[in-house]
Amino acid sequence: MLLRRFNQGNGLFNIHDSERNVCLISFAIFFCLLSSYYILRPIRESMAIAGGLENIPWLFSATFLGGLVIVPVYGWACAHLHRAWLLAAVYASVVVALIVFYFLFNLNPDDPSLARAFYVWISVFNLLIVSVFWSLMADLFNPEQAHRVFGFIAAGGSLGALCGPLVSALLVAHTGHALLFLVSAAGFGCAVCLVFWLISTNPQNSTNKTADHPMSGDPFTGLFLVMRTPFLQGYGLFILLLSGVSTFLYFQQAELVRDAFPDNESRTQLFAWVDFAVNTLSIGSQLFLTGNIVKRFGVSIPLVSIPVLLLLGFVSFALYPMLSAAIGVMMVRRVGEYAFIRPCREMLFTNLSRDMKYKAKHVIDIVVYRGADALNSWFFIACQQFGLALTGTAWIGATLAGLSALTGYALGRRHDQS
């Protein structure tokens, strides 16, 4: 039924016939990327808790420093590589790193330093692989197309994120962690092949010969653009506030999970099943709600409504500080992020320059995001040092959610009126 409606074009998914192949390949790429990442995500979460909650701010700070290193390297690649080779280089480097981690964890499965190195590496690259994918999407589709098709394309990622933790939960008890690195590497390898197929299939290539050329500028062009562009500064503030919401939820959930589940395997299984539930809800929302809501109301409504729901969630957690409440609020945040906020954030860039899409965007998505994670993690620890319990930090989280709603409205209104 759904396939027939898709093939009819302009039906359930609002995809035109000329866009069908590009959308399907983009869907498949995002599926490969997120299924591969989500195979490893439960491992990352369990390793972070096993290393001690008191060390998580240090992990966040190290991740921020990793972002500072990778962004100029990526900026250099933008200036020297064609578009297809740029994405292929990013994803191929992930494949190589995962193979290295496979051998290292086979040799030293309980090495805490190796676990921390893996946490930092995957926390930097998971943002880069998603951000560079959406830069390509913003380059391939104009704003009108993006409003219609980004929800469908995002559903490919959610389907991958649905399958990834399921694979992880089913395999980890029988094979341990190490083999999962090779399974994930195979998925990223498939993404590399699909990127080249997408670029060769895209009909815009025949009319836009400059699109695949390397971009001009130096590795720090993106940083300078952020410093002098009010819209990018507002977008960075939005990311900063959303990071605060996520970080406070992350610590609250981690503390409760640590007390409820004694070993890494049980925590890995819990996080895997939570991921499975989140992405089941996300894919339905992306397929049937995102495009229709944006088409009717613009991007400002989703960018406001999800932070408002999180504000209400923090209030409920402040009143009932239990593990089930923390997981429930986290699920609302993640479903809202994947189904609405992330696609709408990417739509904001569809009418901007390529330098903003590929260079400035990654400064914010990686350096600002991970810097905000580090800052907010130390802020959370400071709140605890001053005697604030989970209830007190929940009220601070509610304040951050309210501020992010106001910022999201301003960004969305600017885009809708442009």
C-alpha cells in the first residue's frame, strides 16, 4: 500500500516522479549511516557509565577538543575535494577507524583508556557523519523540495536507527562488543558506494557543473562565517540551548541507570531497547507527520513545539524523579529531535551559500555542539556541588527548554518569511 502510494508520486510522501530516485538513494544512505552508528551507540553509553559518572564531564571536554581538531581538517578537505569524494573520505575514514578499534578491543577488551578513546572518537564522528550528509541534502534540494522530502529521507535514518540497536541487543550477549565494530564498518562501506551512486544519479549534476567542484577558502572559513553572520550565531545559540537540555537529561538518566543496572551487558541491552522504541516512534512521525506539518505550518512550529514538550517533561520529572520518568522525557527529546527538529534545522540551510552549508554548519554542529556539551556537563556537576538534587537540576533543564523554544521560533520565522 505504502509503496504504491510512493510510486504514484505526489501522494502520501509528497515526492515528485523526478525526485524519486534521488530520495530513495538518500533514504538508503541515511539508513546505512545510522544503522551502523546505532550498532555502536549502546556500547558507548555503557562504557561511559562504567568509567564513572564523575568522569563524564572530562569525556565531554575531550570530545570538544577532538572537534576542534577535526573541523579545520574537514575545512581543508572541503577546499581540496569534490563533493562525492568529500563524503566518501569522511565515511571511509570511519571504516578504517572501526577496523582498528576491532583489533584493539580484541587485544585489550577491558582497557579503560581504550574505552575512553573510543567514546571520544565516536562522539566526534557521529556528529560529522550526520552533518555532512545533511549538507549534501541541503545542496541537492531547494527549500520547497526540502519541506516535502526531508521527512521521508530522515525516516531512512530512523529505520537504520531502529535496526542498529536491535542488531546490537541480539548479538552482544553472544559475541561480545568486538564483532559489532566490523558489522558497523560494513554499513559505512555501503554508504560510501551509495554516495557515488547518488551523485551520478542526481539530475542537477547536468545543469550545475560547479556543485561538485572543491570550495574555495581556507580551513577556518567556516569559523569566520559564524563570527560575522547573525543567523549562524542564532543557530549556534539554539544548538547551545538544546545541548543543555540533552546534557541534563543525559546525566539524570545515567545516574538512575547506574543505580538500577549493575553490569555493562544489562545497560547495553537497556539502551538498545530504548533506542529501538525511540526510532519506532520516529520513523512513523517522519513518514506521516513531518512533511505535512512543515508544508502547512512552516518550520517554526516544530522548532517551538518540541522544546515546549520538553519543558513539560522536565516539570513532570521534577515532581516524579524516577528512572521511568527520566527515560520517558529522554524519549520525547529524541523522537522530537529526529522527527521534527533535525529535519527542520537542515531546512534552514537550503537557501544559504555552499560555504555556509559545508563549512560554517559543521563548526556549529561539531565544535559548538560538543563545546556546549562540555560546558553544560560542568554546569551540571557544579549544580550538584551546590547541593541541587535531580529535582533541582530538572527545573534548570525546564528553563533551558523554554529558552530554546523562543530561539527556535525566531529562527523558524526568519526561514518561513524568506
